[in-house]
Amino acid sequence: MGSVQSYLKKHTEALVKDVGIEAACQLTGKSKATLGRYYSDADEHQDRFMPVDAVAALEEAARYPHVTSALAELRGSTLSHDPDRRNAPDGGVNSDVVALSQRFAMLMAEYHQAIEDGVISINEAKRLLRETVALQHVLIDMKLHLEEEAG
């Protein structure tokens, strides 16, 4: 089995164990045996992987997006995981536009303070980074709301 397959299977197992095998069975509609095959390193199961809808259901219940994170890492990307924040469907696009303009104003205020002396310090850069990440969160919510409305 290749290193990529083995890596994905290890993260699939971590996801199932994070949620718990019984809960994973209920969430995915799969049996314990089927879930076990998805992360088995046995030769006869080397080409079996968990379907993306099952991964999504389990990651919704998990403390960490194990498989999504593994896929991002394999691609050379990283995720910014905020366990306290979930993409909430409430509010809609109008609320998102208001939040977007507020967050952008906060980012610009931080930027204005940071460049007053002509040098952006480490602490100022960290504050700008926090505001940028908060702005990204609003944009993600807005994207999800727009996709929902587009059908």
C-alpha cells in the first residue's frame, strides 16, 4: 500500500475513533465491518476509502476534521481550524454583507494604526492577521449562504 493510501486510512481511523464506532455507524448508515474496511491496511481493502458524504457526516460530529486536514496536507495546504466556530446557516446574505463591512472596517483601522510610524511591528502584524482571518470567516459564511440560495 502506498504512503498516501496509508496516510488517509490512518486519518480515517482517527476520525471514526474520535466520533466513536457506534455513533459513526449511526451517522453514516454503515456497519462496523464496513467502517473498519475503510481504514484497514489489509491488501484486500487497500483500494477502499470512505465516501465523501460519510466523511462530511463524521467530521460534523468530530472534534477535528481528520480526513479533510489530511487531504489538505497531502496537497501542501493547511487549514485554520477553529473548534468554537461553526458555519451557521442563520442570518443570510444581508447579515453577511453587514458583517463583512464591519470586519473590513476593523481591519482597516488596525492597518491604519499599524502604519502610523511606518513600521508594522510583530504585535501589529498579529492583530492584522487575526482581523484577516475573521474577515475570511465572514466570507466563507457568505459563500455558503450564496451557494444555498443559488440552489
